[in-house]
Amino acid sequence: MSAQFWKPRSLLRRQLLFGTIGLAAFLALVGIALDRAFEQTALESFRNRLSNYALTYAARTDFDVTDALVPPAITPDPRLDRPASGLYAQIVQRNGRWQSQSAVYGPQLPLPPLLDPNTETFSGPVTIRDSSGFGSAVYVYGRGFAWSEANKAPVLYTIYVMEDMRPFKTQMTTFRAALWSNLALAGLLLVLLQMMTLWWSLAPLKRVIVELDRVKEGMATKMSGAHPRELTPLTESINALIDSERRHLDRQRDVMSDLAHSLKTPLAVLRTQLDSHEPDADLRSELDTQLRRMNDIVGYQLGRARSTGHKLYAAPIAIESYAEEIVTGLEKIYAAKGVLCEFEIAPEARFHGEVGDLQELLGNLLENAFKWAKSRVLLTVAPRQVPGSRRAGLRIAVEDDGPGVPKAQVMEVLQRGVRGDERVQGHGIGLSIVQDILASYGGELEVSDSAEMGGARFEALLPPPN
């Protein structure tokens, strides 16, 4: 429990606790310093008052022709004429002393020593007692003087003035009570001000928590930018984390969609073969081919899920064999339409990248063409010359004799999950997969009308390899 008290989990309580301790220590030191300063000032004022009494006595004191003391007729303070008033004076000589009326019937004053001229002393507290034995503490001020007359030796005498220190103690008590009560009030006000300041300063953190709760509940997509500069790096990091997590989830979702879309064609080929009642030997051969392709697709998609790019310095891949394998399967799926695919593949054309990427590019472009074609599909593959590069890129174009794609719908068709015609079976993600693969290679996809066949033309443009 003690450790929990000294280490609160709340930032507000922690700062308030240690701030209050620091404030209390500071006010205590200030109070002690002010108390000592006032005490020294009051004591110095006390001394100066007694010194003034002594100087006034010296100005009013005289000596006769026999050097006998003639005390002053008027005292500097009425208390000196009132017995046991607490203010006493005496004049000390070698052969005796004189005392004020306040000391004649008051306490018994000590006989202090005779001081040299212009010598001062200030001491206390000194205890004096009255006739009943009751004691009181006084401060004592003494100063030496010398009275001289022509052709005569100087007369030495010392004036001592004593004052009860109870008024001084009362003054100090009153001051200390006012000092510490005011410091306590100031401390309370400062603690309240500190609480308000801390609450106001930590309010942005509470807003951050509220916004995080809104994000978790789906009421907001990210943190707002309306925060102090000190919290901007935090909110930007949180937004970056939210965006990263959202992209990760989207990527996983896309990978699963891509996997399902990629497996659709082999499964459709197998279903077509089963429905066509092919001989067992042909069916087994086709089953083996499509299973191997499905295994490659699964491995490829899992590889894409683990990686965000493609291998550098990949070996060049000849394209025709992969195109023939894909077209063979598609012609079986769309055998009822009687679609035929023609090749115009340049012998020197090579794909520099992953085999799975090439299969996905060709498979999705060709399947899209077979889906919309009336009877003909044309695949054209050729090197692509890029100014300033010593190596050639690659151009893959797929054309069909279908209805084509209106220019106003091109951007819509390329979006994930959007189909050009809802009446045509499909998932609307094939062209989106093509765009993702091309983007990873720095390529692009262009959609236009086919001048040769009258339908749509989808052209994948790949830059030269690194």
C-alpha cells in the first residue's frame, strides 16, 4: 500500500503529489527565511530603540562641580517613570549607580560593568527577578560615555537601558501566526491552481483517449489533427499504426480473394472435364495438370502474403509455354462459346520476375477476354523499348471481339470488386490483381479499344528489369 501511494499510476495524481511536496518544501524554506529575516529586523529595531533611549539620557544628564551625577528631569519614555513597567534604565559610575523610577520599586537590576567611552554592548535575554522572586527576561543595551570640563579630568559613566522581551515575543508570535497562516493559504491556492493547470494540461491526453475509443468503436477512422504540438508525433504515430493495421487487414483480405479467384479457373476446368465424360486416362492427366497448377497457385499466393515485392535480378522467363497452358484450360471452360485464342509472341520477349506473377498476369487478362469475347481473342507479347535504357521492357496486350469498355467506365472497371456487367458471372477482382502485380514492378495497365478486333484492348506495360 505504501509503494502504491508513492508510485501512483495516474499522471495527474503523480504530478500533484510530487508538486505538492515540492511546493510545501519551498514554502517551508520561504517561511523559515522570512521568519529569520523578520526576527533579525525586529531585534535590530529593538536595539536601535534602546540605543536612542541611552543617547537621550546622555543628552539630558549633567554633573555638578563635585562631579556628582545630576539625573535628567524628563525621561525619554513615560514607562521609565512607572514602577515595574518593563522598561528600565541605570547610569553606572565607578563609585555608584543611578536607576530610573521604574527600577526603584521594580525588579532588582544587575550591576553591569563600566564601559569605555563610545563602547556599545547588546545582550539578552538576561533574567532579572523582583522582590517576590518572579523572573523576567530582558534585552540589555549599554553604551559608555565621558563627561569632561575644562581643567578637569573626564568623568566616565555608562548608561544601560533594559526592556522586557515579552512585547518582542508577542510581536514575533503575531508575525509568525500571520506568516504561516498566509503561507498555508497561499499554498492551498497554489495547489488548487496546480490542479487546474494539470487538468487543463492533461485534457489533450484525455481527448486522445476519447478519440482512440471512437476509433476502436468504428465511429472514426483515425485520430484528428486538433492536438497540441507536443502530442502531434504521438497522434501521427497512432494514425500510422492504424493505417498500417488497416492495410495489413486489407492485404490479407485481398490475398484470400486473389487465392479464391486464382483457383477458380483450374476448378472450372476440372468441372468441365467431369461434365464432358472424358475417358479416364484423359481425365487423370487433366486432373494431374490442374492439381499441379492449383498447388503452384497456393504456393505463389502464400509467397505474396509474406512479401510485398518481387525478387531482384530474376531470371528471364519465356512466355509462350505458360500462355499455351492457360489458354488450353480457358478454351475448355468456354468451349460452348467456341472462343479461339491467337498468339503473336515475339521469340525474344522475356518476363523478368516471378513465374507466379506471369501466370497471374496472363491468366487474369486472358480470362477477362474469354469472358467477354464473342469468338476471338488475340494475345500479343513484344519487347518494349524505353528511351535511355539499354534493356527492353515488356508489352503484353490482350484483345477480344466483345462489346468493349466505354471510356467513362474504364476507371470503374479497374476497381476491386467491380464488374463491367453484373449479369456476367465473376468476382470483379481479376483486373485489380493485374494492377497490383504491375504496380509492384513499376508497370501500368492501359485500357483502350481494339482497332483490329473491335472489342477491348488491355495492355500491360512493364519497365526494363533492374
